Amino acid sequence: MPSMDGWLDQYRGVAKSLGLYWKTYGGARTLIRSPYLHAAAFLTVLIAIPMWNRAAFKEGWYDTCLTVVPSLLGFTLGGYAILMAFGDERFRRAISGPDPDGTPSPFMVVNAAFVHFIVIQAVSLLVALVSKAWEWKTGIAALVGLTLLIYAIFAALAAALAILNLASWFDRYNPPQ
């Protein structure tokens, strides 16, 4: 049986990884200022008001989330694979390593965008699963869940744009000869 320290080390490792993601992503300040989050909140209100009055929505908003998010996860994994294989070793070295001021490298920023996308999807799925288990069809859980679902869709856009940025860096780095 593993020692208690072994268990704690695993939790510390998870906390360290989450801390790295959160710091590289930019933390609460970046999240609060995110145009993607703002658009998700706006669309949630725009979509939720008419949906609340429909019987189909009251039957379970979470089913939409449980249908849509797994497909988004497939996109995420495909995009992440592209990211990891993109460019040659020389290019990856050029965009890696923190700046002297401690700013994360472009490589880490793009990685953080994908991790953020995955985190939002995971939280969205968890809220949907808990809501389905407890049959929270309306109220705060539905509002939060729908916001997370829409934010996950916008995070797909953000991840795609992160790949585009990476491609533009590669294009600048490797001009025609």
C-alpha cells in the first residue's frame, strides 16, 4: 500500500500542473477580460430567455451539453496533436523558453489556450452530469451550465485562432528562399 506521502505527492503534482496552466493562461484577470467569456454570457442571456419558456428545454438543457461537448473534445485533441507536431525542431526551440521578464513563451501560451479549452469542456461536462443527476433543469445550475457550454464553443474559436497564430509565426520564421 502506498504511503500517505505518495498520495499527497500526487495531489501536489496536480496542483502544480493546474497552477502552471492558470499562470500561463493569465489567471483570473485574463478570464474576466476575455471577449469569449463576455460573448458567452451575452449569448446565454439571449438564448436562455426564450429557451426557459420551452418545454423541451425544461426537459433537460444538460442533454445538449452532453451531446455537443464530446464532439468539441475530439476537435480539441485533433488540434492539440497538430500543435505538438507543428513546425520543425528549430522552430519549436525558437518559440519555446520564457522571455527574460518571465513572460511565458509563445509555445506555452498556445498550449495554455488548449488546456483552457479542455478545462472549460471538462467543467461543462461535470456541471451537466451533476445537473442531470439532480434534475436541475432551470435556475442557477442551468444558467451556469449553458454559459459554460457556450463558452466552450467560443473556446474552440480561441483554440483555432491560437493555431492560426502559431502558423503565422512559422510563416514569418520560415520565409521563402
